[in-house]
Amino acid sequence: MLFSPTLKLVGSCTSRKGLNGACSVHEYVASFSGQPARFKMTSVCGHVMSLDFIGKYNNWDKVDPAELFSKAPTEKKEANPKLNMVKFLQVEAKGCDTVVLWLDCDKEGENICFEVLDAVLPVMNKGYGGEQDVFRAKFSSITDTDICNAMNRLGQPNKNEALSVDARQELDLRIGCAFTRFQTKYFQGKYGNLDSSLISFGPCQTPTLGFCVERHDKIQSFKPETYWVIQAKVFKGKESPLTLDWDRVRVFDREVGQMFVNLTKTSREAMVVSVSRKEKAKQRPLALNTVEMLRVASSSLGMAPQYTMQIAERLYTQGYISYPRTETTHYPENFDLKGTLRQQANNPFWADSVKALLAEGLNRPRKGADAGDHPPITPMRAASEGELGSDGWRLYEYITRHFIATVSQDCKYLQTTIAFSIGSEAFSCSGKTLISAGFTEVMPWQGIPEEESLPDCVKGDAFTVDEVKLVEKQTSPPDYLTEAELITLMEKHGIGTDASIPVHINNVCQRNYVTVESGRRLKPTSLGVVLVHGYYKIDAELVLPTIRSAVEKQLSLISLGKANFQQVLQHTLDIFKRKFHYFVDSLAGMDELMEVSFSPIAATGKPLSRCGKCHRFMKYIQAKPSRLHCSHCDETYSLPQNGAIKLYKELRCPLDEFELVLWTSGSRGKSYPLCPYCFSNPPFRDMKKGMGCNECTHPTCQHSLNSLGIGQCVECEGGVLVFDPTSGPKWKMACNRCNVVVHFFEHAHKVQVSADSCESCEASLVIVDFNKARSPLPGEETQHTGCVFCDALFQDLVELKHATMRHPMHRGQARRQGARTRPTPRGQGQPQKTQRQDGRPGGVLCVAGSAVARLPWKKARLRSREATGGRGSLGTRNIVYFTGEGVEVCNGQPREGFGLTRGTSPSEEVRRHGTELALGVDESGRESR
């Protein structure tokens, strides 16, 4: 039912952490719709849920990729299980009557709205008729005015827009995973030097790569041609010579060019045929949208598109700019141009221009395109470089200058063109003289360059010919695409959206399909070139932008309610399924290209360790993804990435006779041994694929967790600190789950893990043989057995490093699990931290977007529509606001969430804690994990 939520704060605001530890909850009592209400303001961290296949279909080895198009069921999973976001939402929503959604106002935000609703509606109070009040606030910036206006015009979440995102996610998941899994397994199993851990395919990613390779092909196939131009110089009196342009421009035959030179040399005078002077104008820019911002940031600021969006997102959440994802280049009729401009009147960089505009009157902005999403990107309040940091300020400065330029006058200049005749040939020269700088006063890089002034002359004047010569030149090839040019091509052909374009460009870089050269030019690698040429050879539509552009149009129709979700989904999947089968049957065409550029896996790598099956040496292939290959058994074994691999003392796994290898991340990082066969084929039920010996639960192996585990990690839940026997004399133990490394007993002669456990914390004791000259023991003793965590003698000999937080290693009587006699591995069973659950009565739940919770709600007066339903008194109600990130402002005061550093981006902090704020849809995200 609709209601009239007039909000007036009547009490103080209290804040607490939610049960997930990531999102704060601010509570206060206020008048809502004329009735007392209890409000809550909190946040979510990007998408609550993500789409994935059910468990058994995530096994690359056992699932035919063709099944992923239709047979494999999908399910919604929590985007970040560590955050317990669903449970957190349900706890806060329990007992509430109404939910108001304040998520970002784009299609992704609309999709998150329904993810939130799926979590909270089952636990909220039922209204009359079993219905619950759900409202959607639409806003484009987080100024007081915009937020109040949004509350005045509460509407409903747009199901169609959410469905279009669901369709894109499922299409990208099914199509991307099917092609990616097949390509990756086939080519990595056949070629050894591909230097890419994932041979991914994506409906948007692949056409993006195609644009880069198309330009590369033009460069490679370019054949320079020689041409000739006539260069003439003339002068009048003592003035400097003028260089004239030949009207014929150029000729490709030297003899013809020489003939024209001879004709001009018949005259020693250049006659002025005409003089034209025209006043021209360079138009002020259109209002700024996302694509133009990305283009300029790449070409002029040297920022990658994805990095630009991260900075723009931060500026938006901090309230410095309006919503940064928009396709609109036209200001709304009611947009407060003068008020926005007035905020910039005191900035020394453009204060003079702003004050002049305010005094003389703003120029009407050019009429751009209204995409119906959000207003253009504009500054929302004044800022300084000290507030924003270097890159944040550079982007803010450009956005502000662009806005000022849109309400400034056009740049006006006088263009003078003088036409000459020398003999029978026509020549000319031209120059520009600035009349009024207009918008270029604040955008000087777009100004009219200063040129040498042309001499005063009239028709019939004669100039002396100083020189006429034939100059030989050659045509030059085009350069590699810049990011700005690629963005333009993607926008033109409908590849991706304003939000996802940066993601697709970043993907082709991360997959090693292109490299970013100087000037932010994108040069395809051999792998990128071969893949695109192979697609063209088998099925050109896999790489051409036409089919994805058509899909994007269908998705847009879903968002407008003009196309059926299921019909679009099934039709598109059916097309790509047929293309997939044809691709698999015709792969020989791409194989021929691969063989030219890459070496067979059997001919790659160097012998390292022995196979447990044939006892012959396996070859270590260092190129990404690093792996071991037995040419005799024709088997390939995965290895951990991003580290060094070496043979581990020629020791063998007691289960399969494979020689162990040692993975290390460097002298300061952690290292652990692993069995190549067990790493890909877990021997025990409680082990997963990709585990090394430091997580192996073999009961007697001297390299296993049961033999070398010491105690539970001080940082993460479930991790165990495992002794590294190869680390001496700088001994250390490292967590087998996180990045914690504990250095201890430096220069000790020998360290061993004892069979006994600490009586206080149940961690395994260690036996330390100290160097006699450096022994901390009394007398001449050199050996001591004790607990790393509890023994006072060890207190100054243990140092925690490589952790995200600092912890004292000695906890007194803290209980720790990990005794060798326990059936579960050491470190399991740490009790969960609990949050206080209050039992206050429920009411209204208002769910908001990333930056809204940062507003000083205490000062806000929010009015909405009058209630139209027949419901009686609302009574005491609860109002909860959920936002997009874990940082808010309560009563105007910033509050830190889950370890936020003041002055840093909320997005950066979320990423530090394992949560991605997706700016677009990565169609190959599943297989990239």
C-alpha cells in the first residue's frame, strides 16, 4: 500500500555493527507518515547473489561443456558467503512492515533490489491482505535536494529491468563457460607455451578482442606507397616566407609530379587569386556521459577504463559528483545549472570563468540525447586536490571543467584562406585567429592553437616565389587502437553497456590477449591474434559484433517490457548451442593456426619430477598456467600459480609414488610441498582439488597437516598454521588458508613439531635446538620444548607478518584446537563471534544504495505521496535503509566500517575484504575463479 512518509527526526541516532561485521546499522526514532516510527539505515556490498551452476556442473573434468547450454541447472548463490549478507538482511528486516529500496538507479541496481526483496520479504510483517509495502527511490545524486525529491516520488522497483540483467547473467554464464571450458582444456592440453591460465570466450569480450585484432591485421597487411607533393614557398617584401599547400594534394607518379613542377617554374610570381575571411565557431561540448568520460580519461589522463570507473564510483559515494553511469547527454529541464555552477565559484582554478558566467548569464547547453536513465555527470560540491587525492582530483577536475564548458559560449575564431596561382597550378594557405575563447577558457586543451599570422593582402597581389620542389613521401600504416578508440567502436556497435565496457576491456588485457603499450594503445598478443583468426575461419559471427549487438537490443526490449524473458533467453541459447557444436566439429581449422605459433606440450618445458605411474620424468611447463606433463602417460597435472616450483628433495608421496614438488611465493612468503597427482585428485573426502600437503589429512605422512600443523590461525577461521621445515635458518610457519606468515626462532639450529600438545591451548609443541652462540636459554642449554603461543621464553622470538591486521601471538589461556589426537585437522572449530540481537518491535524496512546511507539523515525532511490505501494507523514502525557499501554517515559524522581507513574509497575497502563491486557483467566470471 502507498503511504505518506514525512520524516522528522525526534531522537538521537545510535549505531552498531551488523552480524556480518561488514555493514553498520544506524537506528533512530522519527515521525513517519505522521506516526512514530523506528528507522534503520544499513548497507549491502554490491550484488547480494550471483548466478552459478549447481555443484556437480562446476567439475570441468566430468561435465560435457555442451550440457551447460540447457541441461545444467543454475542457482543463485550468495555473492560473498563470508559476509552472510542474506542472514544479515533477514535479521534486520524481521518485524518490519515496509521496505524502501535506495540501490543505485541503473539496471544492476534494480536487480539488486529484487535480490534484497527475496531475502527480506519472507521475514517481514504481513500487511492487510497479506501484502507488504515495497517502495523504490529514484535518485541521481546524493544532495539533500535530490534525496528529498526521491522520497517525494517513491515508486516501485522495475521488474523488467531486473529481468534483463538476469537474462544477461545467464546468457554470459552459459555461453562463456561452455566455450571457455572447451577451449581451455583442449588447447592447454595440446600446447605448452600459450602463456594464459584461461582461454576464455565471452559474447562481449570476444568481439572486443576482434576490434583490436582487426586493426592489427590492417597494420600487418599494410604496404606503403610512395607519393609526391609539390612544396612551394613564397614571400612578399621582408616578411617571412609562406609555405603553400598544393591543391592537387599529391600524385603517385614521379614523372607526373615533375611535369607539374616544371609548369610552376615557368613563373617567378605567385598571384593572389582570392582572400576569404570567415568567422567560425567551435561548439561547446555536450553534457558528459559515461562513455565520453572513459574516452577522455584514457586519452588525456592516462587512466584505464576500469580504474576510471572505480575512481568515479568513489567520487560519487563521497558526494562529489553525480551518478557516474549514464548514457544521457542532455540536462533535464528542471536541472539547477546555476546552483551547480555557483558551488564552483571559489575554486581558484576556474573561479574567474565561473564568476563571469554567473554575472553575464549562463549559455543554454546544447541539446543532447536523453536515454531516459540518469542526468549527465556533473560536480555536486566543491573539492580540492587534498580531499580527493591525485587521480581522484584529476578526474573531478575534468568533470567540473566539462560541466562549466557546457554552459559557456562557443569558441569563436576567424579563418583566413588565401588562394594562389603559380603558373597553371593552384596553391593555398590558411590560418586561424582567435576572437573569443568561450568554453576553451576552462578547457584550454581544446583551444585554437596559436599560428603565425598571415600577411595582409588582396586579390591581385603578387608574391615572389622563393622555392618550388617535388618532395617524396610514403603512406604510413594506422597505429594500434587506443582504449579511447576501442570504447568508441564498442559504443557504435552496441558491445556492452556504459557500465560493462571497462570490464570487457580489462578482461582481454588480463587474459593476455592484448597488451597495453605506450599511449594506452592495445597491441594483440600471438594468442589473441590466433584466437580471432581461428574464429573467423570457423564461424565469423563468434567474433563479429553483429550478433552481440542484436542480443543487446533484445535485452533492452526485456527491460522495456516489450520482449519475453524466457523467449529471448531460449532463442539466444539455441543459436549459440548450434554454433558451439559447429565450432567443436570444425576445430581443426583453428588447430592449424595454433600449430604455427605455439609448441606442442610434449616439446615444451624441462624435466623436473618423476611420474608415479611410469616413473619417467615429467616436464615442468612454466608458461601460464604452470603445470607438469608426462609425455609417456600423456597426462597433464595442475600446479599452484603465481609462485616458483622446484623438486622437493626427491621425496615421494606415500599414496601414489609421485615425486613431491615445492611451491614457494618467495623468501618472505609461504611455501609448501605438494603431490602433483593429489593436487588434482584429492585422496580423502575432506580434501578438495588444489590442496597441498599442508592441508592433507594423511595420518602418518611426515609432510601432512597432521605431522606439521601447529595451531589455529590467529587471523582466519578454519586456517591452520603449518610449520615449514625448509625455511631454516629463518624458520617460519604459515597459514594453509590465508596469507599469515609467522617467523620464529631465527638462526636456530633445528626446529621440529612435537607429538605433544600444549595443555593450555592444545596447539602442538615445538622442539627448538638453538645455536649455542645465540641461545636464549640459561646456562649452556640449547634445546627447549614449548608452545609457540603460550611459552614466555618464546615471546620475543615470534613475529607475525604478511597479515592484514596485527595480533599478539601470546594469548595467555586462549583456547585453541588442534591436538594431534583429534579426528578433525588442527585449527577447526573456532567458535563463531555473535552479535547482540535486540527484540525491539518491528515496523518499516527501507533499503538503500551505496552512498545514501552516508547522508546526515538527522537533518532530512523527507516527504512522499499521500497514502492511497485504506489501511488504518501505522502505529510504531521500523524503517531500515540498506546501502551498497559498508561505510555510512550518521548524524553528519562519518563512521568507519570493517576497518575503513579515513580518506580511502569504500570500494577499495570492500575489495580488500574480498567483495567485488561489479561495474558490469563479466561473461566469463565463473571460469576465472
